[in-house]
Amino acid sequence: MTKVRVSEQGRITIPADVRRKLGIQPGDELALEAREDEAVLWPLRSVDELFGIFHEYAQGRDAEWDTVRREAQEAVAKQVADE
């Protein structure tokens, strides 16, 4: 776990080691989700970046789009975390 501090303007700085691990570059967009008692932040990936991962994952699957999308997001999150 990495500890960060919120500035007076409500900003946080993402430490360099976390940015490197997640592949976050200046100008990248991030998603922020407020859950019960936590905030989850992750990098948004372009369709081009995700196409190869999604195509490989979705081959031969017959499921609702929301299910496939959620499972693909989880697979991408795991792949990013493992890098």
C-alpha cells in the first residue's frame, strides 16, 4: 500500500513507482470509483490497447455484453497488476 496526502485543492500525487507499475503517463485519463468506504482509481485504456486482450478473452464466449465487459475489465486489471 502506498500512502498519499490530499492537498488543499483536493489533489493527490500518484507516486512514480505506482505510475510506472500501472503504465500511467502524463495526460492519461484515469477512472475513479467511490465504493462503500473506499475510492478505487485505475488507468483508462484505449480500445486499441484493449482490443487484443478482449479479442483473445472473448473468443468462443456466448454471454451478455455486461458480463463479458465486466469479466474483461477484471482480466485487464489482473494483467496490469501482474506487470
